[in-house]
Amino acid sequence: MKRLLTVVFAVLTICSAYAEPETTYIFCAKADGSHWRWLTTDEGNRIPISGQWGRSTKPDGVYFDYFNISEEAYNFLKQACQLIFASEYVPQPADNLLDDWYVFLVTRPDGSQFLADGRYDVTSRQLAPINLPSSAFRL
């Protein structure tokens, strides 16, 4: 019984850890990705936002990652990008300047969702086979 409770507690702890919001930063970019700048405070610090990273996979194996936030948060960020930069700028999530391009998945109050405008990178799971020399498998 004690072991069962330990396992249940461990599973609940792991599940709650994944339910915790994650944090990333915001940059403002033209929707085609031709120009971008970090959204920063007056002191030059990047602005963080809480949400959840996710992945959308198509039947052909192509996928892209997104960051899920509320519609209220998205509208605030979009307005900030347009006021600070220009009307064609949209907010996009990134952890650092070397990240791929991601978009926001925006959740409305009624639970429906939409992908925000912006550039994003797609990746294919269809990997090409390669021939490795047997020396690559040394243990």
C-alpha cells in the first residue's frame, strides 16, 4: 500500500510539473520575418510571458512548435508591438536569438484557439538514412 501511494504521488507530481506555465520572451517582427526586435522594458530587459510550449504535427510528419497564451495577453502584446514599432509588427515567442521561428497559439475565453500571424519554421520527421562507419558505434 505504501509503495502504491508513493507511485501515485510520483505520477501526480510529474503531471503537475507539466501543468505549470513555462516562460519565454517576446520579440516583435514583420509577419514575413524580414525584420524583428526584442520587446523590452525601458531599461532594456526582455519581457517574459507565461504560457505552454506545444507542437502541432501534420499527417505527413511535418511539425511546428508554438507557445500557447490567452487572447487577452496576445492582444496586449500585439498592441505593444504596433505602438512601439509599426502596425505590421506582430508578437512572436522565443527563448533566445538563436531559436527557430515560432508563433503563438491563442486561446479565447470560450476555449477556441487560433494560430497568430507570424513566421514559423517547420521540421520534417522523415529522416534520410545515412551510412555510419562501424567505428561510430564504439562503446
